[in-house]
Amino acid sequence: MALPDKSPHSPAALRLYHGSDVAIEHPDIAFNTGFADLGQGFYLTDNYAGARSRAYLRSRRMGSPAGIVSVFEFDETFVPWATWGREAPTLPDKARGPHFGLRFEKSRDGIIAWANYIVACRQGLTELAGLGDPVIVRGWIATEEIEMLYAGFATAEEIAELLDPAKLLVQYCLRDQQLIDQALTFVRAEVLTI
């Protein structure tokens, strides 16, 4: 099943940001080869301030003269979404196919699912039973509480009591190059002087 044709400026387009020390006009998932929070892919956020902060940190770490926020539009209607909360994520039969997205319920159960999924992804286990591997994951940016879970100092249930999904920064991990090429449109790069 191929993804639909790209339509510029779709009414469903989300404004997303990537903070770095270089402009990224043509994202390539091959550059992220590690076992990251939501798997191998291109990471973005819908929070401009969060992307700016990441750009400043990255530029300082790399010794670059400026941070850069790359601005994109993403059409999230390119794939059907499975939502994970109390129940395991499922897709309607008519939406079944090789391409789907995963997002987490904005609830205590969604936090538990997200936290456990991060631990699995950091071990290279990104596939979902009965569904396969999502081409995009929408979750939250890992917090200190996630690090406590990963280190074995807390359970997902314990950290879910400490976190409010409304206060967490959202991140998207686009894990399929075809999806990036068809549904993500580069808008501009903003240079941030340090």
C-alpha cells in the first residue's frame, strides 16, 4: 500500500520544528542510527520554544556559532493512527495496512504505555504486537522520570502519578523515509545567534 500523493498546504498540516546546529531541509532517517526514545527516525516537536532550546544546546555542544530551528509542515492525514492507552493500540479493519502511526492517550494509562514503549525502543524493540512497526510515533519528550524508569528506580505506574500529559512537550518521530518525503514539507530555517 503506497502513501497518498503529497498535497501542499493541506488543512490538516501541523507546524513542526527541529532544533539543531544545522538547517535540515531534507531529513534522512539514516542519520539517527541509535536506539532512541521512539526509535530510529527524524525527531520534531510542535513546541517552538522546545526546538529553540534544543538548537541552543546542540550548537553549544558542537561549538557552532548559532543554533538553527528548521520549520516544517506535516500532513498527519497520510496515515491512520492507532491510539494506546488502557487498551493495546488497534486500527479499524479498513485502515489496516503496512503504514500506520502510533500516538498515546492523554491520560494516566497513556503515560504508562508511552513510558514502557520508550524503554522498549531504547532496546530496539519498536514493533507492536498484531500491528507491526509504526511509520510515525507521537509521544512526549522523555523526562527525568523516564530516566528513573529506565534505570530501574521506578515503575511506569509510579511515574504516571507524577506526570501530567498536558504539561509534557510533544515530539514526533518520523520513522519512514517515504513518509518524510511525501508528508513533511520544509518551510524555512531560522538562525538563532548565541
